[in-house]
Amino acid sequence: MNKLNRILASVLVLQLIVVVIVLWPRPAPSAAEGTPLFSDIEVERVVGLTIASGDGQSIQLAKRNGEWVLPAADDYPCLEEKVPALLTKIAGLKGSRLVAQTSSSHKRLRVASSEFERRIEFELDDGTRHRLYLGTSPSFRAIHVRADDQNQVYLVSDLTLQDAGAEASDWISREYFSIPADQIVALTLENANGRFEFEKEGDVWTMKGLAAGESLDQNRFKTLVNRAALITLTEPLGKTEKETYGLQQPSAVITLRTHQDETGDRTYVLTVGAKDAQNSYIVKSSESPYYVRVSEFTVKDFVEKTREGFLQLPPTPTPTPEASPEATPSG
């Protein structure tokens, strides 16, 4: 290679370097590497939160007297650390891994205003509002996000769709009514099939009104007692009774009496209302001001149980082999 060719080659290399420098993608000026997506967020200042999913589910949460609640259910309490944990993750989001800079990519990454996996809107104590879109997840614990009305889309870690559920049950304790099953010493059930009364004597349960030869199925009844001792909800409904709840003509009423040597006896009442279009039942506990929706499975036995369903079935007789006929002598 002669001197002229060497000079031309050097010029070409220099030009390529300049082109690479000029065209290499850069973070947008408003989201330099390591810059928080929301610079003004302090977890303690957030007072309202609305989360919507792409399939139409939505939940609103609000901060009342320092506690997070569900306003739509008469301020039903949320789990204490659930909302602050999400807000801490949002406050820590940084624009470090830029994925896209134009709006044309938003639908593909599911962070568009009309197509998203989650849309999180939150309000600060001064009325400032922010919006965060959660989109597709290309790998474990990594998700595409877009903040407010910016075009930039980032890939962040340590935030998942599960952190931002859009249903009430995602934010509350599912435990609605709970007492120690071993302290229950009496149970009365009233449903469309009658009134059934049971008492515990030592470790054995007895049923009032058994006829001679009848006995209570101990194992099946103890399962029923355990089910009555723990009622889990699917959705809180609030403190106001509605006619549609069907509690004026309940499907079942369960009365439980417990005993402790230190505190004596105590009585609890669970009222099961109507079955709704979701194949759930409305339940009200004497221990709570809230009406709740529970799954059909949770209360089905209490609603449908008959007297015969409590009884121990007699053992199935063992069939007696028939004697084979004697062989007839031939000839």
C-alpha cells in the first residue's frame, strides 16, 4: 500500500469513527443515566393510588389517617406494608436502560395510554399527579415502563405486575373471620333444611335429636367446624347492607360458642346471604362491621347440609358368597 492509500484509509477510518459517535443512541436529556423517573416522589407524600389492568380491572386506594384503605368498600383496611412496598419500588425507578424513544414503540411494548399491562396513577399531598405504565416483561424480574407523558421507555428490574394488582383481594388480608377451632364447644346451623344443634363433650361431638341407632359422623363434622372457624373473603363490600345481599332471609345462619377457662364462653354469628351472579355468597360476621363476598365453596356445606348429611352411614354389609351347587353325578 502506497502512502496515498494509507492516507485515504486513515481518513476513512476517522470518518467511520465520527459517524459512530454522532449516530450512537443516547439517553434523552430529561432521563440521563441513573436519573429517577419521578424526582419529586417521597413515599410518605403519596395519598392516593389507582391501578388499572389492561383487561379492564381497576382498584382505588387511599391514605386515611396514615393507613391505606379501599374507599369503595367504606375504607376497608389494606395490608399494612403492601402499598408502601410498591411505592418504594416506584420511587426507586431510574432511567438507566433506555429501550425506545418514540411513541411508535409504545403499543408493541404495552406501555401506550390505550394499551398497557398496568396503569398506575398516584397523587401527592400537594395535589400533584403522576402516571406510570407497566408493559411487557422480556425476562424474569425485568419490565418495560414509561413515566407520565414521556416517549422514553425503560427496562427496569425489581418491579413486577404482581406488585401492582388491580383487584381488591391483592391488597387486603383474605382472612375475614378466624377463631381457634379447638375452642369451639357448640355449633348451631340453620338453613332451608332445618335447624341442627351440636355440642362437644370432651373430644367428642354430639348431635341433638339423634334417634336410636343413629350416630354423628365425627370426622366429617370436625371438617365442618374447621371450615366455620376460618372464613376467607374474595371481596369486601362495605358497611351498608343492601337488599340484594339477601340477609333478611338468609341461606344459612351459623352460631358458634367457644369456651376458655380464663375468659369463659363467647358467641359468634355468621350469616350467609344470597348467592350472586358470580356464584359467590354474601356473608356478615357478628365480629365485623363489613359485609363481604366469599366463594361458593366456603359456605356451600352450610347452605345445603341436610340432617342425613351429618350421620354416620352404617357399614356396607360384606356380601356372602353363594354356595356352589353340588356336581350332579354323571351316568
